[in-house]
Amino acid sequence: MRRRIAPAPHWTRLELGLMGAISALALALRLYRFDQAPALTDNADELDWAWSGMTLIRRGVPYGWSYLRAYGAPQILRDHHTSYPIVHPYLDHPPLFSLFTGAWALLLGARQMTQVTLGMIRPPVIVLSVLALILVYVLGRRVLGRSPAMLAILLLATSPGAVLLQREVESESLLAVLVLAALICVLRLEAGEGGWPTLLALVGVCLAGSLTKVPGISIAGVAAVLLLQSRRWWPALAAAGAGVAGLGVFALYGAVLDWRLFLAVWTEQAARRSGVFAAFQFIAAPAGVNRPLHDGWWLLGWLGLAGIAFASGRGGTRLTERYVVWPAVAYALTMLLMADQRVVGQYGWYRIAVYPLVYLGAGSLVWRLFRAPSGALLGLLLALGGAAASSGWLGSGGEPWTPPPELLFGLLVAALLPTLLIPTWPRLRSLAQACVAFTVLVLVLGNVVEALRLPELLAHSL
């Protein structure tokens, strides 16, 4: 017998207004000095996506930079005080995101590779990040509830780590939208909504995932598993087949350009994988834009996902585990299978694809803390979210300020004491909830201030 999923709750004016305000805040924070942090020289991939797309459209052959030996001797392009080893045909990645970025650069007037700037190519991925925020709320309100989903997007909108990474011109920005679109399509199919149009949309999303980046095949895998769990055999086969077909189209693309080179490039790509700690690094390493990034909200989100899975195993609903926890875990396992652990711990943009889902875990944990105040959970919120929201904003001129231990002790006692005393004095529950709400408000304020000061804070590594 197939599971029945309750219809999506009706949208209220207040809910739409709050979601619109948070989306506008997310857009404003990501656009503020967006071409200054990260700096152009922090990640040369951004130019690479635009260059390969531009040249594929204009010349019919993609040109990009690569250090892979399979290409042979490269041409050296000197731009922005940096030397780039240019190769062609560039076959490091499937072409969909390159075409997206390159077409936008051409639309804005770039005709030569040296004419591409961050001001041209970052706005489209910023728009994708806001679209992902909206989609994760659409998913989260149905499987988690309005309040935890709203908290999740508030944290996602303001977190300095999310603001920084979601400016990056990386294919994971498109993958994040595709992951969420696939989950919403599967949820609608499982609920008996949408019919063939929804199935066709899912097939298109799974196909696009594999054509965006090779790990994007995980989108089709996640969708197929979810559909198999609800005994929807043909939709599961269609989703899996679309993902495999995407890789087939990429192989055909490589064969048209240069089959021998395509095989050589991907043989070398496969050989770069090392060790078995890529998934651990993906979750736990302070990975940023080629420098450390300490995003406590990200770690808090994984703890929240673990809490969701634990609650599901003890008789709670499995819906959230299946649509939030499983996709994030599956993507981490994809990193284990495909990624090089030596770079996963350095390249924080690998996380962008599941950043929204992990922040749903953080929103769930914060909402649980508000409904049932807990000294332990509040301590985790202060230790992880508090560190991410206050590592530099109390200082001036880019120099972080370290508060004296006496002040920190007083703040911790003020925040924690009402919650810790609830077992003895249950009447303190309302005061404890107020302390939790005030703590979250202060941390969100800290997020915003840090996000606005990212160029200065990057000089000292977040």
C-alpha cells in the first residue's frame, strides 16, 4: 500500500511576507560588495566556467584552464596578474553550467576571455542562491513545518559562510536548485499531485544534474530511492535512467570533441581520488574558498539532521528523514566515492549543493530548542552558531576582538541559567523561551554584521 502524504498547508499572507522579506535580505547581503569577497584570485574556477562556456558558444570548442597532464602542453594566458594554463577542448566537466555562465558573460558584452569580470558572472549565481532559499522553504514547510523552515531560511540568508560561498561561480550553485527541485517533484508524485507534468519535470532535472557536474548523478539516485520506497517503479526507473542518460550525453559530447582526450582526461580524473575521508572532510573540515571557513551553522545543521533521523527512528515521522536527511547524507557519500579528500577539505563550494538542506537541520534544532528549552542544545547553539556569528563582528578595522572571560561567563550564565533551572522551577519555561528567542535574534544580528564585513574578515580567515 502506498503512503499517503498530507496536502501542503495553505499559504498565509504573513508567511508570504516573511519569506519575501528574508529572500530580499538574502539577496541584499549577497549583492553587497559581492565582487570583493571572495577575491578574484581566491578561486580561478569562476573564470574557468565562463571561459569554457563562452568559447564553446562562439568557437564550437571549449577552452579552459587545467593542470591535468592528459591535455599535454598548455598555452599560457596571463590575466589579472595570474598565469592560466589554457587547454582545448576543455573536458574536465559536463558543459551545462559552463553554457549558463558563458552565455551570461556574452550577453553582457564579453567577447574575449580577458574581458570577463566578477561583476559580470556572479549575479546569476546569487539569483540561483535566492531561488534555492525559496525552494528549500517550499520543501521544508511541508516536511518540517512552517516555523522550523522559516528559521532555517533566516539562518541561511544571513550566515556569513553561506553568503560567502553562495557568491561563488560554481556548478554546485545550479546543483543546489536541481536537488531541491527534484525533491519537490518526488514529494508531489508521492502525494499524488502533478501527474505526468511533474514526472517530466523530474526527468529533466535528473538529466540536468548529470550534465551540470558528474556528482550530480546523485540527484537521480536520491530521487530513484525515494520513489522505490513508495513503490513507484516506473517513475524511479525514469529518474535513474535520466541521470545515466545525462552522463551518456556528456560522453557523446566528449566523443564529438575528442574521444581519446576525453578518455585520458577522465582516467586521470578518476586516479586523483585518494583515501576514504572525503565524506568526513566534506562534513567536518573548515573548508572555505581556498582558505579556512569556520561555519558553525553548517555543523549545527548536521547535528540537527542527526536529531531528525533519531526522532524518526523512535516513532516520529519518516518524511523529514527521507526528504531532508537522506539527500544530504547521500551527497556526502557521493563525495566519498568520487572526490579527492585532499581538496574536499579546502574547497567549501563543494557543499553549496546541500547547504540549504543542512540549514533545514539547523532550523529544526533551533525550533526544537524553543519549544522545549534545553541547556545542552542551547549550549550547542552558543558554541557553534555563536562562534560563526561573532568571530569578527565585535572588532573594528577587520581585527577581531576577544571578549574577556568574565564578560563571556556573565553572558553564558544569563543565557543558560533559566533553561538549566527548568527541572527545579518549571515556571521558568517562558523565561527560558524568551532567552532562546533573544539569543537567536542576537546571533542573526551577528550574522548580518559579519556578512557585511566579509572583505575585512577574509583577511583574517573566518
